[in-house]
Amino acid sequence: EAGVAQSPRYKIIEKRQSVAFWCNPISGHATLYWYQQILGQGPKLLIQFQNNGVVDDSQLPKDRFSAERLKGVDSTLKIQPAKLEDSAVYLCASSLLGAETQYFGPGTRLLVL
Amino acid sequence: KQEVTQIPAALSVPEGENLVLNCSFTDSAIYNLQWFRQDPGKGLTSLLLIQSSQREQTSGRLNASLDKSSGRSTLYIAASQPGDSATYLCAASSSNYQLIWGAGTKLIIKP
């Protein structure tokens, strides 16, 4: 069974630029999560989707971050414009509907200069 | 608001030793408590999941315990090996399965 795929793996941009991350969850997983993990901290949930609907985006900085999962499968997370403090690893995870176990992708490491 | 704390932030032990990693949480109304492993450049891998009604779970050389009344969980690693070197994170789950994470303990096993 293929795992959660994310791309790109690394991205370096300058502040005020835009960036997008892509996630393809495990086939059949209805729930998809985006996390932000700053160095030395645990992951922080940014947004949770169930199929193509948003379950929770209370910690998503909506003035600059956006995410979509149009067909209920893969998802994109966008930052526009990026700030220095957005430097972090962005993790995508998926799970079966109503399941406790989340499966994580390798993450995208973002450096904003 | 649930807060999860892991102490120490880093730990270095010689190969072969048994060790314990600690996790504490402020709200005992958790659904489950999970332990994850994170290797550099890789995602998070689930190690053990303890339901709120359970006291412990075991997998190979790993044993995780849960004491809801005191707001604590421990991860015991027996006979540590260099391959166990990684960052270990615990996460408390609420009833909607959302995870509140600790900052992790970076473990180094010296050969």
C-alpha cells in the first residue's frame, strides 16, 4: 500500500513570495490533515478535511494561508505572502473516516529568507 | 485547553540501557494517548496507541503506560540500540481524534 505522498520535499523562498505544497493521501482515506511543525516543537494542526469539506481550520492563518481538497482526494496548501516565521516543516496526514490512526507523509521543509 | 509536555527535551544513553521517556498532559479527558517516532527528513511513525480505558500497550521492546488520574504517560524502551535514535513525540487525542502534541524528546543512543 502506497503511503502519503508530499511534494516538494524542500523549498526555499524569499519573504513575500508565494509557495504551494501538494499532498496525496492513502487511497480511500477520507480524512486529511495539514500540520505545521516549527523546529523544536510538536506539530500544530492547520486544517482538517473530511472528503472535500473542512472540519476544522481554526488555527489556519487565513490572511495568508489557504488550502483546498476539491475532489476529496489530493490537497494543496498555499502560503501567500510568506513570512520568515513560516519557516517550518509542513506535514500531511490521512486517516480512514472515523479512525484513530493517522498516517504521515515525509513532509515539506520550507525555508523563508 | 489541553497542553502536552515532554521532559527532557534531549536524552543521550549508552547502547543496551533501558530508558523511560515522559509525557504529561493537563486535561485527563483524553480519548487516547499516542507515541510517535520522527526520524530526520521523514514523517511521523505511530509506535503505540493507548485507549483511555487501558493502562499500557506493548510492542516488541517498547512499552507505553497511561495514568489518566495523574496526567502522565511513559514510553519504556528496553535494551536500547543505536537504531532507536530519533525524536519521540507523544500526542493526546480528543474525542474528535484531533491530536495535541508534545514538543518531543530527542533520543541519542551511543554505540
